[in-house]
Amino acid sequence: MPLVQNIADKESFRDAVATISKDGKRNYIHPKKPSGKFYNLRSWFSIVYLVVFFTLPFIKVNGAPLLMINIIERKFILFGLIFWPQDFFIFGIGMVTFIVFIILFTVVFGRIFCGWACPQTIFMEMVFRKIEYWIDGDATQQKQLKAMPWNAKKIKKRAIKFILFFSISFIIANFFLAYLISMDELIGDITNPAAHIGTLASLLTFTTIFFFVYWWFREQVCIVVCPYGRLQGVLLDKNSIVVAYDRLRGEPRGKLVKQHNPHDDGHEKCAGCKGSGSCKSLAAQFVPAIKTADCIDCYACVRVCPTGIDIRNGTQLECINCTACMVACGAIMTSIHQPIGLIRYASE
């Protein structure tokens, strides 16, 4: 019985998600702005991704769009080739092939697609989140702004963010619709909206949906709605590559405490600065309170997580493998003169 209770205590974090409080209310996530090698790589990849997304609707092959999925007219165009309902068996084969690819990709690479190439993550973290950092500031400033009473400063910031978020949602909706009816037809419809009420209604509907997702719903799409995230529990195995915390190296974790500075006693040298008087690094100023492993329990990995999880609890369905915790932990390890990789891409 004690063993069962111990396991239950360790796994209790799986009984709830970080975005929902115990009384069922929404916990808003304010992740700290990440930085570092992997974040920069994701930023560059996102730029390429967005260029492709906003360019494809303008590309034509033999006079037809490169890609179009017109469900209403039951007309599908792929690389300039037109497919009609009688060609559905080809799409059936293609769909089965795609599903098999997704399964095999997930088994090998885990949820890396979610962190690097998912449109939801690209637009949320690399577009809307960056705008939010620019307007509201980093996580601490965002929390302060949220708690602040409504005054001229708060109204101004909220108004600017609202306008930008809605405008970008409107642009995304236009291009999303272009993939459904073609860019030429979209341009013709929006130049004469009175004669194309259906297109106008669709455009406003998609704009509202995108605005709702990126203004309020956010990470809940990945946690609650996305079916791909739900599949992780059955598709991942011990050989899958995931963002993981090295428990053998990190546990038992322990806080750092301020160490005695030899300069306070008039010493000419100390291990931290070797006589220079700098003693600037964390390693020079702090030591573990007790003998511990490498994790100093600083919660840097938790503060940058866009879904609010603690990666040290192990593999979780909420993790989108965005590498934010990796770069945050790596920066801390560097500052205390420990090797990076406490949190890294790994398999069990």
C-alpha cells in the first residue's frame, strides 16, 4: 500500500493540466520570452514557413493554383493537377499513406512537428506572442499589466494589441480562404463583397475563429482540441525522440544559497574571481544548500513553457517539444559552470 501511495503522489500531476485551476477556472500562461540557439533556429524556420504559406496561393501551374481544396465545389488541385469526386480513390490511397507516415514519424520523432512546423505553434509563438512581448513586455510585465486597474496606459496597450491581433487574424483568414477557393476568386469576391455574401461571411467567420484562438484560447488548442497531441500516448515508445529531463543527472535537485565571499574578510583571492574582484557568475556567488545533483530547482524551464508544464515530471501530452525549456536550462547550466544537456532531445 505505501508503494501504491508513493506512485500516486509522484503521478498526481497527471490528474490536472497547468491551464486549469482546481476550481475549474482558466489559468492564463505568461511564458517568459525564450532565447538561445534552438529558439533562433525555430525563428528562422518560421520565417521560411510563413513565406511559403503566404506565397503558395499566388503560384500557378498550367493556369491552375498549385494547391486548392475546394470542398464546396468538390474540386481539388494538387501541383496543378485537378482531382474530381470520381478520383476520390486516389485521395483515399494518399490519405492512408499520409496517416501511416504520421504514425511512423511520431513513433520516431515524437511531437517535434508540433514545436517546429505546426501552424498553430508558428502563428502563436512566432507571430502573436512576439507582438505581445513587444507591446506588453516580458512575462512579469504582462502579469503586472493584467493586475493593473484600467487606466490610460492599459487601455492604450490593450487597444493596440487588439487591433494588431484582429488585423493579422483577418490576413490569415484571407489566405486560408485562398487555399479553399483560389486567390483569383478570392480577389474577385472581396472587390465586390455585396455580390458575394457567402465569401464575406466565411471571411468574417474565419477571422473571428483565428482571433479567438490567438487572443484567448491559445495553448488550449494543443492541450484540449488537437487530436495529434492525444495520439502521443499510444504512438510514443522508449525509442521515440522527445524533449526530456535527465533525472539521473538532475536528481536530487536543490536550491543554491549565497556563499561567503572571501573578499569580505580581506582575502586577496577567491575561487570565483581569482583575485580580480569580479565574482559575477552564479557559480562564484552561490553554492548548493546541501549536496545535490545538477538541477538547482530554479524553475527556469517552467517559466518559459508555453503550455505551463514542468518537464521534470517526465513525458507529458501537453509538451509540444518547442525546446524553450532546453535553452532556458542550458543558460542556467552555463552560468553555474555545469555542462548543458540536463534537458535535451533524447529517448528513454
